[in-house]
Amino acid sequence: MGKLTAELNNHVAAQRVKRKLTQEQLARAADVSRQTIIAIEGGMYNPSTILVLRLSFLLDVSVNELFSFPEAALVELQDKRRRLYLADEREQEK
């Protein structure tokens, strides 16, 4: 799971700049420090679910527009999901 987290695409800075907001303005609106926004945008900090939802709302974008998995990670997750459901189907057949 650590590999997938490391490969997360982070679009917070792009969405913030697109809306012509400074890091300070976004930080104040989100009730966090500017350093937190810097750390999130730099990929040094994984925000809590609550903060992700707050940023998504403030920037008027979906969570997937802020954070997404690269294609290779999605393929890996799809394979894991397929195996998970196959295992579940086999268990139900018993």
C-alpha cells in the first residue's frame, strides 16, 4: 500500500493557481497553516480525509480532481479488486 500512496498525483497547487488564490488565502479558508498547504502541494504531507474534503469544497472540484492515482497504480488496484471479488465469490459458493 505504501507504493500506491507514494505514487499519488497531487493537483492542489494547480487548482489553487487556476482560481488565482495564494497559499495563504487557501490556508486561511481551510483553517490550516500556510506551511500545511506548502507541505500538501509539495507531496510531503498526506492530508486527513476531512481536510481533503474541505479543500475540494473550497476549490470547487471533486476529490479526484485534487488527488488521483497514476494509470499504473490504477491497473494494480483494479487487479487487486478483481482478485478480492473472485475470492469473495469462491467463499460464497462454499
